[in-house]
Amino acid sequence: MYYDEHLPPHFHALYGGDEVQIAIDPIHVLHGELPPRAISLVIEWAALHQRELIENWRLARLDQKPRKIQPLR
């Protein structure tokens, strides 16, 4: 998640040389591609942490540091 980003609320996921932008609410791919298994894991993680992602988006838009979110286990 970057501090000076465009709407809608979203985050970036990187895998190898690929990048994807994922909208937070509702969760879906905005731009880019990842391999099927990687995108599945990113979407699962986002669903588990949607509230935290929304809060981090709010913090980022206020130029505040987003909070760390736990990885998938």
C-alpha cells in the first residue's frame, strides 16, 4: 500500500516479476496478473484481513504509517 495512491482503496501484491493491484472492498483484481496459485493466496489473505486493510488505507490517506498485517499461515 502506498501513501499517495488513487481510488478505489487497494493494495499491491508482488510475486517474482509480476504485480497486481487488489481492490479492498469488494476484493477483486483491479490491474495486473499473478500466477493462479499466487493470486488465490493473495485473495484469501485479503479476505481474512479486509478490516485491517481498510484501516491501513485510511491511515495511508492521512499520511500515517499503516499497521503491519500478519501473513497467511
